[in-house]
Amino acid sequence: MAIPAHDEEALIGRCLASVMRAVTRARERDPALAIVVVVVLDACRDSTAAQVRRWPVRAVDIDARRVGTARRVGIARALSSLATPDDDTWIAMTDADTVVPGDWLTHQLDLADAGIDLVVGTVRPDFADLSARHAAYWRATHHRGRPPGNVHGANLGVRASTYTEAGGIPDLAAHEDVALVGAIRALGAREQASDVHEVETSGRFTGRTPAGYAAFLRRVHAWIDAPPLAGSGV
């Protein structure tokens, strides 16, 4: 498992608490399961690194300021840390400002056991960060049981052999997750979109990547809460 982090001191604690709950549940179901959690500390200047090192995870320091590089390094370190990695090893990805549910890993592993090579999970923002109108709009346009298949690095899973065949995560500053999934889809891999293990991510409008989820929320918020134009009759 790989988690990129850049100056996330306010949110990394809740992220890792949720990840470890998911890890514990997966190990309870299969005690022999080998799970490695890697947090890539990318140019962190706050207390993120100190907080991460309090958890039973592996921490890697880099100074790239590129989420694609951070994910790629984290996945490589996680795979190399396994005693006997094989083609069926499962790679799970999330973000440092995200809270995952308890069944996050077990659901992905169930799909992997069923032959799925790529799991594209849904993401919802923390409604406490949104205006009432924005939260209401989100609820009205997102319906459980109908995952749209949008790509989010905060909730993504892939078989190691498929990841390798697709060339891995590219070293991009943004949309590295979309590029990876595009390469995987070009291979004809078996894909499953799912909202069963939906994650909650920060609803902030200023994120750690220039064109990530925060930028999307900012655009939607500006459209929803913009005052009506004079004479529009709205």
C-alpha cells in the first residue's frame, strides 16, 4: 500500500488510523496475509514525518513535490519489502487527506480473488468542509450503487502484474492516477468500479497538487454558490 504525503500534519493521523483499522480487519480474516504500508514523505516541512513515524508503517523521504513520483516510489518500496511478492500481489492506493472504511482492503481483495485486475473506487468529500448547498448538490448527483468509474488515486487498487505491464505510475505532477488507469484499460484488464468501499477525502479547495480533487471541488463550489447574474431571472 502506498500513501503520498506533503505537509499533511492536520490530516495524516486520521488517515493512518483508518488505514490501520482496515489492515487489522484484513489480517483478522487472513492471518497469513502480508501487508506493507508505505508513506512517502514528499518535501514535508511540518510535523507530518514525526507523526507518521509513530505508526507501524514504513516511511520514505523524497524531495520531488510530484505526486506521481511519490506514488511510484511508495509502490516500489512496498513491493520490494515483501518477502515473496508475486504477480497476484495487490497494490492499494489512497491519499494522506483521506479516511478509508474498515472494509477498504477486504473488499478490494475479494474482487482480486474474483479475477478483477483493477478496482476504481468512489470518493466523497468531507461535507463539513463544504457549504450546505454544495453538500446538497453532491448528495443529489451521487447515487450509491451506481459508481461512475471516475479515477481517484485516493481509492484505487491494482494487481501487481497488471501494474507492471502498464508501466507503473508515471512521474507526473498531476493526473498520474488517470494516466495509469488509461494504460491499464488499454491492456484490456478486468476492471470493477465500486462504491462499496467508498472513502472520505478532505473537502478543502486548496490541495497539494495543482489539478487534483481540491481543484475540482473549488470549481464546483464556485459554480453552485455563485450569485445569479443580473437579469437572469434565477
